[in-house]
Amino acid sequence: DQQVKQNSPSLSVQEGRISILNCDYTNSMFDYFLWYKKYPAEGPTFLISISSIKDKNEDGRFTVFLNKSAKHLSLHIVPSQPGDSAVYFCAASSYNQGGKLIFGQGTELSVKP
Amino acid sequence: DVKVTQSSRYLVKRTGEKVFLECVQDMDHENMFWYRQDPGLGLRLIYFSYDVKMKEKGDIPEGYSVSREKKERFSLILESASTNQTSMYLCASSPGGLANYGYTFGSGTRLTVV
């Protein structure tokens, strides 16, 4: 059972426009959410996170939105740059699971010049 | 600069071989994890460890075992490699407690079983 789902395997966006990556989850116990970015032949790197007590967190060009009632979060990248082309993974955790993260399938973002 | 180091970037092994994947972190982290990444399936947790000599099964432990004799080192063992274990293997570590600090990942080991 996939507790964290990224239903779009790929997304293509023009440079300078907004990229929106989506993630849905099923476990209402999740209380912390993270986004990771992965380039080919490298390990994922942490991008941005949000606690369930918030509905928005912003860091430069990256903003994560959390809709708890819909069990949905999204990552907005504005403006998108060619260097943002990578696979983005959504991840979730709950307090009673300690440090264990559950990851989604990933979305491959391609930003075209 | 904090690091998680995986001993091999690429490995090719034969079916039936015993395979060892090594991971070392220099951040004094309590938690260490092994994931595999496959297209369309994302990152799936194989095993994890919250402390030395501790191990817990993740979502897909079948065919794997782990060893954590020292805090900084977490080894993944494929007891008898099979072609369906061809994958990218990723090691990660994090400080003890909640996931709020996130993981630090290694660069991955691309394993091919022939």
C-alpha cells in the first residue's frame, strides 16, 4: 500500500515559469513532510520541509503548501530554472515512527530554456 | 562538510553471489537507513538501524540482511544475489529522534546482478 503518492511521473516546464509538483498521502498520522531533489548518479538532497501545524513554508524560489484536509501537499518553484531539472521526491513521517521517512515515487522535472 | 560515503558507485555481481554494500557516515548520527530506488516505485526502505547492533526491517527486507557493529558503519548484505535485486541502493543517516532534521544520503551504488 503506497502511503505517499506522486501521481505525475514527469513534468515539463518552460524556464521562468512556475513548476508545481504534487503529492498525496493516505496516513493521517503523518505530521512532517519533506521534499528531496535528486540528480542522476547522485543521492537525494534535502530541499524544503513543512510541519503539519503549518500550511505553507517558503525558502527562496521554493514554497511548499500543505492541505491537511485533502491530505495533499505541493511544491512550487518560481521562477523555474534549467538547473532545477531533476527528480523530486516527496516524503512523510509521523512522530510515532521516529526518524523513518516514507517516500513517494518521484516526479521528474524538466525545465526547458 | 558532512558526508555519507558508499564504498562503490557501480557493482556487477553474478546470480547467487553474496554481496556486501558498505556505508559510512562521519556525522555521529544515530539513525542509518538502506533504501533501493527503482523507476516508478520511488525509494523503498529495506532496513534501518537506530543504534549500534540494532536493526529493524523496512518495507522490503526479503533477501537482505544488515550489520551495524559500529555507529558510523551500516552494511547491507544480499545473501544470494538475484536479478530482481538489480537496482540503485541508497544509504542515508539522520540524527536520533524525529525525522525533522531530514536525511543525508550517500551517492548511491548501482548494482547489476547478471
